[in-house]
Amino acid sequence: MLIALKQLDPTKEYRVYFSDKKKNRSNKQNAYYWGVVLHVISKHTGSDSEELHELFKCKFGLKTRFNLKSEFTDNLTVRHKNELETELIEEFPISTSVLNTAEFTDYLDKIVRWSGEKLGLYIPKPNDLSDEDFINYIER
């Protein structure tokens, strides 16, 4: 890390974030998401799995926040900056590939609960599926 810091341009300002290293979602979680959860909902609704994925990222996924006033107004004159009376906060969904195993489990639980409440669907939990059951879901 020190080597990377020494390579930074000292005339520029930087924003650095640190967080605990956690294990990213597992391949098994991802296979369950695409092969069972999205597959079951797609068959029921007629929507494409990719469309459902984007919908659920927006509805249930973690978001990143941008303050548009501070991020994108560097080129505005001081007068125009001051005319922006409030912070311009926008939220955007982050990729599910960066979620850790706990975050992805929470994300999956929200989707499964929602599909049961709103669509009346039963989506089996991963531990309820044998390898053979899992393959049968994918092949349906």
C-alpha cells in the first residue's frame, strides 16, 4: 500500500476508502440466484432473467450515493455553485458481484420474500435443494 501511495501525484487531492475485507458472494449463491430464484420468477412473469436482475438491483440492492453538487460542479463558477441551494444526492445500484456473502444472502432473502408476497411464488431455499433438484430447476 505504501508503494501505491508514493506513486500518487502530490499536487492532486484524493479520496480514499477503507473497509474490512469480507468474502464476496459465493459461486453457489450466484448459481442459486440465476438458476433458481430468477429462473422461477422469469417463468412465472415472462420477464427475462437479465431484466429481473436489473429490477431487483434497483429495488433491493445496495446503493452508492453521489453528491452531484460536489462531484460534478467543479467547472461551474462560484456564482452558479451557490445557486445550487441543496445537495444533489443521487443513488445508483451497485453490482451484485461486489456484495459479500452476508449482503448477498440478505439481497436473496428480500427477493424471495417479495416474490412470495407479491407473486404468490414459492422459491425453495438453497439448503432445501439437493444437487439433483437444483439441476432440475435449471432444466425446466
